[in-house]
Amino acid sequence: MGKVKTSVYLDEELWEEFKELAQREKSEVSRLLEEALMNYLINEVLKDVDDSGVPLWFEPLKVKGESSEKLVREMRDDREKRLLGY
């Protein structure tokens, strides 16, 4: 996949926090921004998927009384907050 150079207007404080996050994560700002955009796009695509007709071939995993769905959602939300510096 090729790369493109672009310009966007962002809230200055938000951008500074994002750059600090990249520094703490020892990552490039571009890499973290690509990851955040990709996660956003994936979430947008998946929310429109109708999986009601898809057969379930396994039993949902229970971990310490919690459903795996809830745990995965919490992990994703935590990761998003970490990426966005919240």
C-alpha cells in the first residue's frame, strides 16, 4: 500500500496530546494515526453487518462470570482511549 502526504486542521491541544502519546508508546505519529483511522473505519463497517443469520458454532466464553463479548468491548474501548490520549 502506498503512502500519501496530506494536511488536516486539528485542535492544537488534541494534536499535542496525540504526539505525546506517540512518544510514550515509542511509536511514530503517522503509524498511530493510521491505526486509529483503520480502527474507526473497521468499526463503521462492522456496525452495519447483519450477523443475525450467521450460525454460532461455539458456545460464548465465560471468563470470571463475564461474557467474552463484554471483555473484548472493554479492551477495545480501553485501547481507543489510550490511542486518543483520554
